[in-house]
Amino acid sequence: LPTVLDLVRMIWSLSSHYKTQERITGLLRKVSNEIILRCCEHIDLQQIFAGDVEAPMRVLQESIKSGDDWKEIYRATVRRMEIVDAECCWNFDESRIFAQIDAFMQRCRDLLEVCESQT
């Protein structure tokens, strides 16, 4: 993810088309959505509802960690940008970037509760 975010920074700095808050926010939101899709590929609801919760619990915890890691990587990148050039840093509304991933992480926590109630 740090490499992907560095590439987004490069696009932002070099592209006149993507040098707007709306377009970069949209691109960052797409990264969030891709993380969600990749995590969902590994969450097995059938297994959870069948009562076999050990492996799904690990996947749910890893999914939550992935969301937290993505947000921290973004924030670390913004801090680095502020150090280099405070006038050219990203000052984007994080709720627009992370709304979907925050909702996904909450659903994962809810599913973890379902799993924990079965142990």
C-alpha cells in the first residue's frame, strides 16, 4: 500500500487532470474499495453460520487490521508531505476517503461478535 499511495502522490503532482481534491479523493476511495473487495474474497459467511468460526475470526481480524493499516499509511504519507512542503500537502476530508472502509470494518467487528458468541 505505501507504494500505491506513492504512485497516487506522483499522479497528483504530475497530472493536471488529477490535481484536484475531488479526483484524488475519488482515486483514494477506489483504493479503499479495492481493499474491501480483496478482504471480502476471504470471508466465508457459510463457514461462520455453520459454526466453524476459528479461521473466519482470523480473516475478520486481518480485514480490520488491513483497514487500520491503510488509514495509518495514508496519514503517515500526509505527515511526510507536510514536512516536505506544507503548501502542497493533502488536506482532504478523510470521511470521504474512508467512509466505506470504516463501514466495512464495523461489519467485520459485528461478524466477530457473531463468531465469539459461537465459541
